[in-house]
Amino acid sequence: MNNKKIKIILLSMSGIFILLFAGLFVYISQQITPEKVKRQMVTQLEKIFPGAKIEIGKVDIGIGLSISIDVTKFSIKSKKLKENDLFSVDNLRARIPLWAIFTRGGKAVIALDRPEVFYLENAATNNWSEAMGVVSTSTQAPSATSSNGTEIKNTSVNNTNIPALAYKSSLDFKLQEMSLRYQLKDNQKGQLKISKFLIKGLNLTVPTAFELDSEFKTNLDKGKQLSFQTLVIGQFNLADYLADKSINTLIMVSLSGVKANWAEYQIPDSKTEIKMKMLSTGEIQGGLKFSFNSRNNFESQFSVNKEKTLLSNIKTELFLQDLISIANMKDVEVKAGDSKFTLEGDVESLPDRILPRVKFKIAPELLVDTQDFNLKSSMDGFWKDSQFEIGALAKIFDGQIDITSRGKYLIEKRAGSKFILPALDIDVRMTDLKITKDYIQKMLYSPKVVSAMVKTQNDQSGNGAEVAKTSEIEKDKQISASSAGQSSGIDAKIQMTFNRIKIDKEDLSGKGRLIVSPSKIDLEKLDFSFTGGSGSVVESTKISSTTSSTTFNLGMNKINMKGFNAFLPPSLKSIEGIFSGTVGGSVEKKASAIKYDVNLNLDAHKGEIKGLNLTEKVQGILSSIPLLKDKIDAAKTYEVSSNFENLILKGNFKQDRYQIDKFEFIGIDKKIEMKGNGKIFPPPEKQSADLIVDFMDNTGKISALLEKNVGTKVLPMKLIGEGFSLRPDYGYTITKLAKSGFETKAKAKVQEKVMEKVQDVLGDKLKNPGVDKLFKSLFK
């Protein structure tokens, strides 16, 4: 065939093709008109939303080598609801390149500008269900089932039904500035803004990319607000599904700008990467990586099917310093450095239970550094199926505390089941701790502690009493409500041993066992040795959602009280002596206060009480007595020793009053004796103490002076003052001695008058020793 014939054939075929295309163009232009497109859109949407009103503004059609459709002011509104907006968009555009699709394959584009979606929920339904005419899920068409009742899912695709041109074509979907507003049935409101959502090159041959950029903001109860930004980038490949009925997906999520106006903690920006393969069998396989602050990571492989979910090759690395920053723990002076929590292993989730098989630890050591102490701690453990063990080591006060917790707990998945803490066996071993007196004094008597007690006292006194009471009741109600239906504690058996514990400079050793239940803690018996003596403690604490109450009993046998000097108030320097006796009572703790009622019965010998300044107090009292003013020189050099042969103390101690029922102090060689009783009111109480003490000097230096001038050997004393700063009440002593002195002088006057009369009657017979002694005895 010559070239001329070839040219004629090609020209003829070209002409035919042009005529066909021209005819197709004329037919499409006649069939696809704005009115027909608009009418068809309304008809189809009304079928989907029978309870909605469809409004479409202007529709423009452009036909050439591509078909373009532009729709403006398109909205869907509810026919029933006052707040009737469901969906609206300013502009919807579609571009379909017919020529490219029929030849080499082209790219269709669908774009939406500024769409708005509104979701309104009430107790029964929501605005979208109302618009779609959905009554309940029971009206939905049933799925096909097999003869044995299992659901049949049609996952097959007949590739022969897909035109060849579709393999060459692709679709771009663009959504910009979308706003989703919602209001839930609990009146929670919020808004989700999507800056852009893109699907690039949706096709059947190569991977398709997508991108979602959104901003979320919601209003919660009581003015709480939560907001954050999300960027999602990923890709998937439909060609894999056509080839082997699987879909491979890669998704990367960036979360940033998280703000919760009620939370003290701060949520950092984070990144998540998910590689996932979805098989036609329904199984999902893949890997997950999560990170924040660049160095904190969680990664795992996962597999999900009908039988189980498996997280395998878990690797977690969380730096504690970052967690502390997130928690915003400003009051805790923690130097975490490179200390981190790591966890490795697998977790398997079966239909009826979850089986962890992991090991974890905290290392290197975490350092808590304060003005009073520094603490170094580390931890490791494992959890395999239902068995777990956690070991913790704390280095503090130049010693260490080892804690080992063991237990058995199977995580079951049952309808309505609640998490209950497992029963624990705990060993606590304390060795070589050195707790200084300065630290104990600061914890018990620092201005910060006292001011806190004063604040509590002020809140519960005066005009603020009812307010404080109401506040306490409300707080207790809140605690009770939050605790409803929850376990209030754990079940544990705690074995404690402590060796070579220095309390100031004294060694303490012992052992005991605690039994802990959700509502009770029992110290079965704690035996200890201290300062050459021994003792035992029994204690029981009942716990409720708002209070805890404790009863205890401490028995002591030949314990030198110098070991407890660190616990004395600053006004007393020290107490020494071999003590035996009991201390027992109850302590009740509520949300806003602590109450205690303790009985004390102690008997001691061969000791000393430093800090009472007895010499100063006695000399001051003697100097203030008018009857002795000119005869006090001998008393000015009188010193009262604080050493004792015996000391007896019995009383009842409460948080606002110390009742001293019996106080006896017998000095060395019984040179002095003091006996007394009364009340002392500890801080923050403002009431003055009323402590009555009778002082007797058996050396004769003071007693003789008193007896000669006021007729008594006893020096009456009354100590007054707020808290533990006690001072003599001179007026009390003067009044008591003045009365005694008056009675002595009156008695002497009567004696003188009687003896004058007797002298007149008996004369010289009165000088008889027997008679003289008889009459003098009448005035004793």
C-alpha cells in the first residue's frame, strides 16, 4: 500500500473520530445542563435525607476537553429542628478531564471551600438521624448470613468489571476551611476546624497520599476548655487490594498545642507513626511508633484478628525529668537527670483475659534533693501472665530501704467487671538510716507546721466556724461521692524489719507485720529494742472514704528516754532516765483536722529533765514573796537540780489540751520533791496553762525559812503561759503563802493569850516538862 492510500485512510479515520467526538460533545452539552444537574442532585439527596430541606444556589457547567461543575451555596437543613443547619458549603467544584481519561488517563479534581457541619444531639437521637429518617438500628437491613448463622462479607472484586481507563486515571479531593460544630446531650459543646484535607492521586496503580490539618476546641463542664491541633499525613495503595485483597497504609500524626485550662499538667507535642496492613481475612498487622520531646519513645509490633490482639516487641523509654515537667511538679525538688523508665516485652489480649509478659525498671537512680534530705531511688520488676514482682531501692538518710512487692493478678475481661487491686506480699527492709534531731524538730515544730495548725484552728473558730464546718462537710461528700463503687485500698501483708536505725544518736532495731485490707490496717505486733530496753506496739486503723481512726498501745520496758529527746518540744532540752509504762489511745483524721486522745502512764528512775530551769523559777518566786523579802539572801544561792531518782507521769493528751493527772518528781537523795497536776494547752491554742506544783526542799535551806516565817515547808507554785513557754504565777504563790502566814500568826497570838491565863492558874506548875509539852501540843 502506497503512502497516498495510507494518508487517505488516516485522514478518513481522523475525520470519523472528530465527528464522533463532536457528536458526543453536542450530546453531552444537551444532556448535562445546570438545571438537570441541580434537579438530579436535589432528587438524590432528598432520598437520602427525607427529613431535610435541600437548597442549592447557582450551578455552572463547563464542557470542553474537560467537564467542570461549580455549585455555590449548597446546604442541607432539618425540617423539624429550630437549629436546622446540618451542612452548608460556599462552593463545590468538580473537574473531569474526559479527553485525558479516554486517552492516556487523567486526573479528576473535587474541591469544597469552607464547608460547615453541625451535629446536635438530644436524649433520644440527633439531627442527622432525624434528617435521614433513622428510627433505630433495628430498621437496618440484615446482613447476609450463612447456614450456620455467621455473617457473610463479600470482599471479592471482579477486576474485569473495572474499565481499563480507570487504571490510568486518578482523583484529587480537596477540602479547605471546614468547620464542624457539635452539641451533645450533656450540653458539652465544641468545634473542630479542618484547615485542609487532601487526597492526592487516588488511583488503582500507585500509592495515594492524603493529608489532614485540623484544629479542635471543645467546651466542657464548668468553664473547662480543651484545644489542640492535629496534622495527619499518610498514604495507601488500592493496587494491593486488587492484587491480593490487602491494603497497606502508612499514617503519621502530629499532635501539638494541647491546652486544657483546668489542668495543672502540660501535654507535650507528640508524633505517631503507624504502618498497617489490612488483610482480606480481617486480620490487621503492623507497627506503631510514638514519641514526644524527641527522646521519649514507645514502639511495638501489633497483630489483630478474631482470636486475639498481640502487642509484641514492645520497647518503651520514658525520661522521668520530662514526665515531671509534664506533671508540673513545682514543689518537688527532683533531679531526674538521665533517669528513665523502660519496659520491654509482649502483651496478649484474648477474648476473656489480658496476659502481659513484660519487664521494667527505673535507672539510673532518681535523685530527690531537698534542704532536709536527699533520696536516690531505683526500681525494677516483671509481670508474666498473672504473676508480678516489683523491687524498689531507696537510699536515704545515709542508709537504704529495700521494698519487694509480690502478687498474683489475672486481668480478666468480663462485662461490668471492675479493676480491683491485687493482694500483695510486701517485704520492707530498712538498714543504717540516720535520722537527725534537727530533721525531726523541723518536721514537728517548724514555723511552717505551726502556722498550718494555726490556720486550721482559725478556720474552725469565731465567725468562720460554720463556714469551716460546711466546707468540711461538702469536702467529705465530694470524697465520698468520688469513692462510691471503688475499692478504698489494697489487700497486703507487709513484713517489716529494721536494723541499726539511728534516731539522733541511739540505735533502733525491730520487726513487725502489717495486715492491710480495703477498710483496715492492723499492726499485729511490732517488737523493738531501743536504748538498751525493749518495747512493743499494737495498732489498728479503720479507713473510710472520708476519715481514718486509729487505736494503738505502746508498751515500754526499761527504755532510756534520751532516745526520744529528738521528739521533745524546743523548750525542753532533754529527758533522760529508764522508763517503763504504757502509752495508748486513739487518733482520728478527717479531711480538715486531726484529733487524738492518748493516755500516758510512765514510771522512770535515775534520770534528768533539762530545760525546766527550776532554779530560776524557784528563786524568782522566793524573791517575790513580801514576807521573805528581807530574809531571802540564803535562797539567792539556792540551786535546784534537774536530776531525779523517780519520776511518775500520768495524764490524758488531746490535740487541744494536755491533762496532767499526776506528776511526781523525786530528786537525787530526795533533796527535793515536786508533786502536781493541771492542764497545758499546746500550739496553736491560745488558752493559758494552769499547772499546779507543790515544791518541797528537804535540805532545810528553803523549807526552814518557809516554815519559820509562814508556817509551811511547801512552796506552792503555779505555772502559766501559752503553749510550752511556762512561767511562774507569782500572785498565786504570794496569795497562798500570805494566807498560810496569817493563819500561823493568828495561831501564835491565840497561843500567847491562852498561856497567859494558864500561867495565872498553874503558876510554877506550868514549868513541869510534862505539863508544858501537853499544852504546846494543843497548838500544833
